[in-house]
Amino acid sequence: MKLSAALVCIPWVSLAASLSAAAELPAVEAPATAIERFHIVLVGAVRGHGLERLFAEWLEPSGLEVSVVERATLDERTVFVHDEDPSRIRIWITLPAPALARITFADPRAERFLVRDVALEGSLDELGREALAQVLVAAAQAFRERRESTPREEVRRALASSQAGEELPRPAPAAAVPARDTTAPRKSAPDEERARTESASAPSPARLRWAPGARYALRVKGPEGVSHGLGAFLEGGMEWSVASVGLAAEARYEFPHRANAEGVALSISSVALHFGVVAALGSQRNHGWAAEMGTGLERVAIEVHAEGGGGIEPRSDVVDRRALVYAGFGPYFRWRHVRLGLGLRLDVPLAKTHYDVVTDGEATVVLEPWPVQPGAFVTVAWD
């Protein structure tokens, strides 16, 4: 009976030991969700400078999605709360002073932060936006890779100074705290200065752009009258932060217009195809300059009517095909993805055209269009 009692007690002792061992196992933290996007908040005076496209372009090589929103003010409590989206890094950009921009990063768990200040010599002009984008990209990469961070209390002071409009000195690079490997060697001051110089001089990445749009244009042909019409175009090419170049194709219809000569009235309309090269300066700014040049082919329909009872017998309607070259130039203005362009243009027909009245077998020129025809246009495009 003693042997039997011992056999009964052994399983209970083993179970208790197992439970005790299980209770002593350390808790395993769930792995963090992979970062998939940057969420950028433009606060206060940072809004309205066309930064959405610039940031999206510069952050595109990271392979992460980029979302940009605007807010009138920054509630610093939102920086220190757990994000409802565990797959994004939140970024706030403020302007504590006219010559200083501040970038604040927070991870989804509100456990790691990073603050970077950017000196702006001309506020948020073209050079200022470029400098801001360069620092944003470098800091975002370092923060995402857990190579740099800023202590929580220092972040609180920076946010408080932003709200009060005070300018704090930029933290020294050595103040950045590695998130994981605290034994990793830090760069010397010359190394860090060289890295900042290389980052600032790095060329902006190019991207492929497509822009469909519509154009209203008018053209002064001299004695042949003033034509006007509507067209649809498609532009495609490469775009950088300050310039773009590409190709364009346009189909245009010019409405019928009248021209009068000696006893003759003409009704002229046309359909045209244009192909050319387009270029722009300041392609990422809210405004810039654009130029275009190319060639085209027009199919001109001409209806001839006799007027005044002068005994002139008009020919049947005529269809003429005319080749031309053109060049245009003008400013454009952008609001988000909508681009409005204005410009002047010159069209040069490659063949000389004239209208004759034949009397007793002898031709007399009664109307001759200008060899160089000035015009103007308005375009609306979606970039």
C-alpha cells in the first residue's frame, strides 16, 4: 500500500513542478508591426507651400507610403499617445520662428522620438523647402532604422518652445541616443559634418511624371482672321525638384471663323495634331516657368462664298493640309495637383498659303496669311 501511495503522489509533484516552471518563464513581447508608411502633419505656417509633392517625391525611394495632412495647431499630447495605426511613423513639421523649421518624429507606440531643427535662410522659399526635404529624408531613414532618437524630456521642451514661438539651439549630433546597440561607435565631429554636407549636396531624385490636360488657344493669322479652339494634351517625362523635361502630344479643334477678301467670304476651321518637347523650371514649386516647342499637322477646311454680287464664282469647298512648327513660353501656377498655365506662342506654317481670284486665266492674290502667327493660350493640367 505504501508503494501504491508513492505512485499516486508522483504525478501531482510533477504537475506542480511544471506549473511552477511555467510561472517563472519570462514574458515574451509581441513583435512590433513593420513600418509601412510615413504620416506627415504640416502645422500652422508650414501649410500652403506645396510641400506635399516635394515630400512625396523625396521619400519615394524609401518604398513606404506617404500621407500628408494639414493642421492649424499642434496639441503636444498627440505626440505622446499610442498611435491607432501601428504601421506608421508620425511626423510633425512646425515653424517655431521664421528662419527655423522643426521636425518631430514619433513611433507608433510613442516610445521613441526624434527632433530635428532646420535653419531656413529665406523661410520656406525654394531653397528652404529643399533644405527641409533633405533633412526630413535623412532623419526619417535614421529614425526608421533605430539609429537616432531624442530623449522624451528634450522632446517636451522642444514642443513647448514651438508653442511659445521660442527658438531653442539645435541639439548637438552627439546627443542622439542609439535605440538598441549602446556600444556602437559614434562618429567623430568631422565625420558628422562631412555626412551633413554630403546629404545637403545630394541631388534630388528624379521621377516619371504624366500630366493630362486641356488647352484653350487663339491665333492671329493676319488677313486670314483670328482662330480659336480647344485641345486635349498629354505630357510625360522626368521631373526633378526644380525642373522637368518631357514630351507632349495634343489634339486640337479650331472653331470656324470668317475672313473676308475682295468679294469673297471664307469660313475656316481646322483639326490639328501637335507633337513637341516641354520643359519647366521650378516644377515642384507653386509657380514657375514652362516652355514648349515642336511640330504639327493641320487639316484646314475652307468654305468659300461670294459676296456683293461681283460676278465671282467660288470654287467648291477646299480641304488643305498644312505643316507647321511652333514655340511657346509662359508662367504656370499650381494648387495641389492642379496646374494652371498661361503663355504666348508663335506658329510658323512651313508652306506659303494664299487665296487667289482668277480673272481671264490670270490669278490675283486677294488674301495671304501671315508667315509667323502669334497667339496665346490657357492650360489646365492634372499633375
